[in-house]
Amino acid sequence: MVSHAHQGTTSSALARLSVNVARLLGIPPHAYAHLLGLAPEHLDDDSCRTPTATSIRVAELTTVHAPWTEMSMLLARQSSIGSLGVWDYLITSAPTPLEGIRDAAAYFATVADTGTDNLRVTEDGEQVTISHVNEADLTYEAACAIRGYALGLYQRRLGEAAGRRIIPLRVSLAAKAPRRHDALTELYGTRAIAFEAPSSSITFLTADLDSPTPHAQPGLSSVLRRHAEQTLATAVPLHDWLDLFRTALASAHAEGAPTLSVVARRLAVSPRTLQRRLDEHGTTWSDEVDAVRRTHVARLLHSTDLGIDSIAAKSGYADARALRRAVRRWYGTTPAALRRTGHPVGDATGLLDATRT
């Protein structure tokens, strides 16, 4: 269900949330806008996955400007339903809130980096404990803010599923007791908060989570689980500069024949610098353009009935003859034969990845 390719990244939705909080705190954009994955075309693209290191840096910046207790509450307040995509609706649309949080745990990778963060649900008779485990290399304040926020987020979504606020039996935080924790009392709706716990968790009565969700629709959870799987399958993890370049190139290709200068401008570098960076990563402009065309041609051949002339035009080739030469070079066959064989696009992409390494 979860590809290792997603580890080291978080959803762009979670990154947007962090950036919005940074703005609310008055942190100047120049302090974080240059970070990998925070360019508008990546931050606003739900298919992109932001590097975890970027999210960590933004979290650390924000906790310099506000106590971690206030950060936890501010993040939770900004997390309106739908702000985290399909993951939100897995909880609120399930037959019961309990079933929803189980699905949320199973598909936690749609929002978080499961290499550093995990959501666990433990059921013990009359009680349900939801734990958040964070093992990222964070400053103490940032780690506390994330743990406090995560528990508040789970409580909020469960309440939205139930149609009423659900007050926990107790909250345990892997953090030293702050001087003041009024913000946490407001966030969780209880003073039953224990500090210096081995892990961070929030516990509810099973009866509060096992009652029917008021607006649940039969079969909707299955649809949402499939959507979550598709979200992960089509995600574009931005692990490094080359990932950013390839998303910029793919975007430019979708709008027409990409040029070096156009893509360089999107990456805010000169064409000469772009060529040098590609060389440092062991590739070239022509190889990358060829790879994008290859993926595009394979997709059009297998998912449309377009003629060879139309595919050539849509893929940046001068004519059908040039396209045929390219397909022959890639696969040792013709476009028509490739279409008849039903060669999976995923396999073509796998071959493409192999040529890039």
C-alpha cells in the first residue's frame, strides 16, 4: 500500500498548512520560500510530495516565534475539514468514527512521512487510545508542537465524524510540562493532560467512537480507500533538485514543446546553470526531454485512440516519421505494434526510470 518512494516526503497539503501558519505568525517568506518543494507550482499541486526536511525547517522556524503549545492549537485551528485531502474524509465518512480512524491509520502515508511519523490505534475493551509516534530529527520545541497538534487533529476529525465534540478521557504528551498550558486545555477540552509520557496519545471511551456516523453513506469508505491508494500511486515525491526539475519539465511539456530557457525560468536559474546542474546529476537536457516524450507517447498510445500523426504533434515531434524512429529506438518496434501489445504504461515508466539511473 505504501511505497518507499514516499518516505522522506509529506503531502503538499501538510506543507501548505505549515506555510499558512508561518504567514500568520508574520515570518517573512524569504526565510522559507527558497526551500525545496515550496515553490508555488509544487506547493499548490496536490500530486507533489514535499521533502520532510523542508517541513521540519518550517516547523522549527514557527516555534521560534511562538510557544509550542500555541503552535499546536494554531495548527489545529487551521486544519479545517478537507484541508488534508482524502485523509480527512476517510475519518468523517466511515460508518463509525472508530472505523474512520482505523482507515486514517492505514492510509497515514497520504499526509505524513511514515518513515518518521506513525498513527497507531489501540483498542482495549471500553477504551480506544490513539498514539502519534514522531521520530524525526527535530528541535525539542518543534517536536512537541507536532505531537500536540497531531492529537488535537485526531480529536477534531473524530468529533466532526460524530457530529459533536468528543472529550477525551486523558491526553499524554511526550513533552515536559510547559509553564502554561492553557492552549492545550482549550485544544483538547480537558485538564486531564499528563506530561513526560513515553509517547504521545489521546484516549477516548469506545462508546464515543463506535456510534454510527450521522452522515455516513454506504460504500463511500471503499471509494475513499481506493482514492487514497490512487493518490499515493500518482504522487510525485520531491526528494531532490532533479525531482523538481522533472516536475517543471513535465509541466512545460504539457503546455507545448518545452525549451531550456522556459524550464530554467520556472526553476529561477539561468539556462547555463540548469545545464550544469543536470550534468552534476549525471544527465542532460536532451536525455530528459526524450524521457518525458517517451512517457507521454506511451500514455497516448495506450489510453487514447489518437492517430500516429496526432500523437507525434502532441509529443513534440515534427511528424509521424520522427515519432516512429523514436519508438523504434526506445522499444525496437513500431507505434502500431506497441499499441497492439498493450504494453503497460507502468512498465514503460519503469524502463524509463532505469535509463535515468
